Amino acid sequence: MSQKSKSIYTLQFILLCLSSLLFSSSFNMIIPELPNYLSSLGGAEYKGFIISLFTLTAAISRPFSGKLTDKWGRVPVMAVGSVVCLICGFLYPILSSVAGFLFLRLVHGFSTGFKPTATSAYVADIIPRERWGEGLGMHGLCFSIGGALGPALGGMVVNAYGIDIMFYSSSFLAFLSIVIVMNMKETLVEKEKLQKSMFLISRKDIIDIGALPAGIITFFSYTAYGLVLTLIPDWSEHLGAENKGVFFTAFTIASVMVRFGAGKVSDRHGRVNVILAGMIVIAAALLVISIGESITILLAGASLYGMGAGILSPAINAWTIDLSDPAHRGKAIATMYISMEVGIGLGALLGGSYYSDQIMRIPQIMKIDILVLILGIAYLLYWKRKYSKQKVS
């Protein structure tokens, strides 16, 4: 049986997807409720830090998680990420001051600094190269389902039982993710015992130069997501939404609808073409969000943004792996995620700082970020032209 006809949906892949769905639900379910929660603690002026602190530690931890993924193993690194979610969920109700909350956001970021890095490497280990786009698309679909279920579930739990129970529910979902991960087979062939040297990072361990083009595009593409995570909960409430997670539900449903097909298209017609299409759709979505003055238009923008993200994400993940050396796959994936976190973090920090609880500034901020996406598109077209000339010569 050929690799193309052989099913990629093995037990290991299914378990991986289920673990990621639970992990995604765990940390995403609390996000829409955090701006109001921080305001209730007396820290309304720090809303821009909710996401930026989270992404700061995620980015800082990437070189470590990439090195550990390549040496210690995929499974233990995935488990570390979920354990961080488990612990933080229990601590939010205890550290209930502004300083305590911001400290936990900083710690919580280590979760996404570890698990997604090892997860992407695991997918590449168990799926044939010519089907990476499809496999990463399906895995991303499950991650996105978690991203939709989490906020919707979080809103319902808060309304019914209060915010502390939502935090504990987040921990429970992380616990289920850990149980699944710890029963998965390790795929790193030359696995080493955990040792002190694995935590010593040199400059060459931080960035994979070969994967840098994918990292640059990731940065430009994900500044918008930082704005969405920081500003959309308040904008949804301004427009009259009862559940602040409704935007993310519409976003994820749309993303799920296109991810699987987009991954397959990138396998057949090239990553760059698909990435370009995704960036254009995201720019259009920001324009719709910026001009909308009703929940209906907001949800239309959310759906369009979900489509763009669903097109972009599996292609950019697969492109990163395409550009990587198999022996340093973890580092290449970490490079892409560092760029993602820097983009999300800067978007959240700068957008949140300018926003300053002035609700009518949000449409203006969304329009400004369209220019950032245009810069990214320009770089992608430049890279494509340069790469085409290199192939000819």
C-alpha cells in the first residue's frame, strides 16, 4: 500500500488530536472572561498584559522546548505544557490580586511554549512528508474545536456557577489531556535522559535560520490574533453579546470547515500560495470587523477571520517543517512559534495600550493592523520571487 493511500488516522494520531483538543479548551475557555475579571480586581488599565505576558513566556520557553523536544522526547514535553495549565487553573482563585493575576498569566504562557512545539514534531514523526499538510490541518482542526468549545463552555460555567469554578474546570480539562499524553508512545528514536545541559541555550539554539521565512510570515499574520484576543471581548459586549465567547465560537466553526481541505490543497499546490490566500482573507476579516456595528456583522467578520486562519495555519506549519532539518525539527517549529508569540504579544500589548478602555478606538486599531498584514504579503511575494529565481539558476 502506498503512503498516499495508507490512512494517517492511527490510534496515536487520534489520541494526539484528542489531547490537543482538551489542552486548547483548557487555556482558551478562560480568555473571554479575563478582561472583566481583571477589571473587577482593579486592574482595568492592564488589559493589554493579559495576552502579552502569556505570549512573552511562551516565546521565551520555545528555545528550551525545541531543544528538549529534539533530545528528551516529544511526550514529556507535551506533558509539561498540560501540567502548567493544570496548576495555573487552581491558582487563579487563590492569587486574586492584580499582581498575582499578572504573575499567573506570565507562568501560564509556559503551557503553550511547550505542548504545541512537541505536538507538531510528533505529527511530523508519524505522518508521511507528502501528507504533512493534511495531518497538520486535521490536528489544527481539533485544536480549533477546543478553541471554540472552551470559550463557549467557560461563558456558560461563569454564568451558572461563577468564575472560580471556570478556573477549576480549566484544570480538569488539562488533567484529561495529561492522562492521554502519558499513554502515548514516544516517537523520538534517539531519546536522551533529562540533564542539566539541555537547559543551557546558546544563540544557535534559539532560531533556525532555515525556517526564518516561515517565522517572519507568522509574525505578520498573528498580530491580528493578539488584537482579537485582547479587544474582541469588550467589543462583543459593547455590541450587546450576552456570551463574550460567541465571536470565538463563530471563528472556530469557520476555521474547522476549511482546515482539513486547506491542508490537502497546500500538499498539492504549494504552501506559499495557500498562505498568501489566508493572509488576504484575514485582512478582509479585519475590515469587516472594523466597519460592523451589530452582532451579525461581528459574527460575519469572525467567520471570515476563522476561514483565513484555517487556510493559513496548516500551510504555515507544514512550510516550517518543509524548511527544517529533520534532526532539528523541534528548533524549527520553536522558531515559528516564537514568531507567533511575538506577533500575538505585540499586537495585544500595543493594541491594548492604545485602546485604554476607549471602546470606539477598536475599529481604528483593526484597520491599522491591515497595514501590518499588507507588509507580510509583500515579504511573502518577495520571497516567492527570490526562491523562484534560485530554482531557475
